[in-house]
Amino acid sequence: MTISATSQGLKPGVVTSSNRPANPFDGMMIYETDTNLVRIWNGTAWKTLAYSDYTSGSVIQVASASKTDTFTTTSSTYVDITGLSVSITPTSTSSKILVQYKVMASNATTSEGGYLKLVRDSTDIFIGDAASNRIRVTSQFWISNTYIAEDVCGTFLDSPASTSSLTYKVQTRLASAGTVVINRPGNDADASYTARGASSITVMEIAG
């Protein structure tokens, strides 16, 4: 079909990035109103058409995950915090991924704490340099009273150089003893002075 009139054009299906067709066929084209991107299904994944309207530093897409339930571990090695992970597929290898996290953390033992670490898929990111036996961390927390918890926050601009799906997550481990507790104080007494909280991780694709 030839389109020649100025009043004619090809209109793909109009959706959002969270409401794409459940059963796409090869070659299906969609336009996402929340990302302003045109994508084509290649049989296994949605691929983005080349774009040129994003200036460096523009936010292309955002994904976020929140965790409102609690989590505990007595592990002395890093483990995933269940539910505190988010996936994003960059549209260009030149894009950066801005990662922001907020974790409510405590320990069930007084004067003990724990460590947090950012991970992309299976790769550690934003951690300290290796130094003998010292533990490499993104953030740490230390609790002087088991009736309190700390909000640990951080930001990191990652350069994955990828257009594959990436999963960012937060891991935790004990500092030395006790039990790491997420989204509540270590002492979980059913009282008006004991809190429950929430944690989150957000990723934003930034045009390079």
C-alpha cells in the first residue's frame, strides 16, 4: 500500500509500556504513550525503533518496585531481599540507568547491624574497592536500640552498555551477629511505639 496524501499515515496500536499486547505476532508494531517509543515484536521480545528526539539527560523510561512486607536473614553472606528488585530494558547501549533505593533496616540484636549491596543481574555495582579481608558494601547500618530502624538511601548512575533486560536488586547480610530485619525494628513488639515501614528501588533510563 502506498501512502501519498498528507492526511494519511500508518497508525500502530496505541498502548502503554505496562499494557502491551499479551499475545503479539511477529512484526506487530505498537506506540507507547508513556515512553513515546515505537516498538516492534520480533518473535521473542519488543524491540525499539531508532529514535533521535531524546537529548542527553532525558528520562526515557522509569520502573519501580516497592516492598511493604517484612524480611529477615541470619546469613553472613549476601542474599537477595525478597521483592526488592526491578527490571528494565534500555533502548540504547549509550543509555545510563539511574538507580535509587530506600531500605528500612534493623537488627534484632542491640549494637549490631548489617550491610546492603546493589547488584545488576549477577554483577555487583557501586561497592567499595577490595582491601584485604574488608567486606565490600554499598551501604551499612548499625542499630543501638532494637526498637528502632534506619532508612538507608542511595543513588547510583550505572552504565550497563546493554539493550537486554536488566534486573537491579538490593542484597543484605549480617555485619557480625544477630538477625537483619527489613521493614520493621528488630524488636517487633505489638505496641504503639513499634513501627512498620516500606522499602523501594527505582530505575530510570537516561539518554546518553
